[in-house]
Amino acid sequence: MKTSDFNFELPDELIAQNPSEIRGQDKLLVMDRITGEIEHHMMADLPDLIDENTLMVFNDSKVRRSRCYAKKLQSEQNRLRGEQASEKEVEFMILSFVPEMKDSDGKILAAWKCMVKNAKKQKVGCRYQFQDGTIGQIIENPLDNGTEFRTVIFDKVLDDSWFERNGHIPLPPYIKRQDTVNDNERYQNVYAKELGSSACPTAGLHFTEKMLENLAAKGIEKEFVTLHVGLGTFLPVRVDNIEEHKMHEEVFTISEETARRITEAKRAGKKIMAVGTTSVRTLESAWDEENQCLRSGTYSTRIFIYPGYKFKVVDKLFTNFHTPESTLMMLVSAFAGYDHIMNAYKQAVDKKYRFFSYGDACFFK
């Protein structure tokens, strides 16, 4: 299939720039993945739309304040040429630590994979000063293909407190505003626990503590896995044929108890409902086909799910509306059928659903 097959017309005014006034007060498109039949509901209806013989799986990764700004330091060469240093700050999205980067003595360096804006001007050797005085220097382009990703080595350890001091909430680029105090809460799932994502697993943004209580009261079980959202979320599909696209690595963790419970649920004939595409990718990556069980532990995945993929674990999917020509559009098309998905998205546009991270939700059952 072609990447362009997953394009659709979306008016700019339907791209949600802010969350709903109250968490959980969102519209919910419900579609039968077999027949394609569509119903329109509100999020509050969800517990009545899920049968009791269902186990829901959430991604409990917590968003790090990974968007940081730095001033580019003037190089000695530019200073000698009389060029003035730019006062304009450079935006970095600090994505993941690189533990294999060491100095000549074998000491692990404070090296991180980053996404940087205006990337063509941010070259190997360039140095930057961050808000608290930390110095970072680009040492390589890890993908070596002209993208906006770089490896940056810092002169101090970037711990959680460093990101709290220097970082901003990493709102996606289609949200055309700066982050606010409100985003500290609203761009984070109420059950988020394990810090490490550079973008929120946004399907979970629709869930409130009350909603979780209502689901439990109905007897619907839930489990948590962890997948830290990284490079794969930001990288667009740059090839015409989707089969040629290469996904980038993301790390996930499943506890022994969670793996056991999900395996037992599958064997008992319960339906596994993934909350978000990150939960889908975690479950499908961890499935041991030979032993028909879910593996526990920490692993990395590059799984790319597109039409033709046979799902091994997930039976139902709760998710957001996704961007055109994205790998997430390809995943939901694999799950619920390409024609069904394109029709659902057309109906969502016609009925003015709000799209993307802060938008409305879908339930493919």
C-alpha cells in the first residue's frame, strides 16, 4: 500500500488546540470492527459499551518535561570572523538516554538522543547553553539521513529534577501554542506512574478516576504495561510504499504478574482491550507465539503494524483520532479494516469531532 492511501481531508479547526473543559467530557465514536457499523456516544457511556468479559490494558508511562530551549554558543571560528552570536533560542526535544556512549576510561557519558528544530543549522560540534547553564554539544547525527534527530552530550547528568527546572510539557507540533500550567495536569494520564515518555500515550487522557471506578464496579478488569514513547512517534513516513518504512526502537516493560494475568485471560476466552496504540504495540511485541503466552520483562520493539498484520493478543481498541499518513493510521486500519477506518474518519469530520491528542476518542469493538 501507498503512504498516500492513508491521507484524509481534515479542516484545521478540527485539530484540538486545548483539552475539553473538564477531563472525560469528550465525544466517542464507536465502531464494530467486523461490520463497520458506527454509533456516536459520549465518553461517559463507555462502561455500558464494554462487556464484563473484558480485560483492559493501559500504558502507565509518564510524560517527562522533555521540550527544552538553549542558546547556541558562538564558535571560535565565527567569533574570529566577526559574526554576532544569535539570541534566538534553539528548541530541543530530549528523547532518550544513550547508555552505551562512554569516554576513553569507560565512564558512561551524559549522552541523549534529541530532536532539534531548524536541524540543518544544528551540526556536529555545535554547542548550546540551557536555562540553568548546562552545556550540550552535538556529537553525531545518529540516523545519518538528514532528519532532525541528533545525539547530544551534556556536561552534567540530566536527572528528573533537571527536566523539572529546564523543561516544558512536550505538546505535539500540531498544537500551535506554548504549554501552560494547565497542560502540566491535562497532558498526563491520571494513572501515569513510570516517568520516561517524550509524548503522552493520549488515549488515556479521556479517563478520570471516576471512570476507572465505574469500570471496576462493572467487573471489568484492568492491567498496566509501560512503553515509553520515543523516536517512533515523531518520525514521519518518508517512503511511498509503507512496507519500506523502518520503525524506530521503543522500550517497554511488563511485570510477571501482569503477563500472567493477561495470558490467563486470553486462555479463558476473555477479550483484551488495549487503551491506546502504545498498549497494542507492547502486547503484540511481547506475545510468545510458540508458548501462547505473554512474556514479562523489559524489551525493545520496532514493530510496525499495517494492513495485513494478524493480531495475536488485542481484540478491542480504544484510541484517539490519528494524523494523516501516520503509522498510527496504518495500525488502526490493520485492526479495524482500511475501508471501515476511512469511512469512520469521514463521519468524524462531518460530525465535527475534535482530532488528535486533545481531541475526541474512538472505540473499535
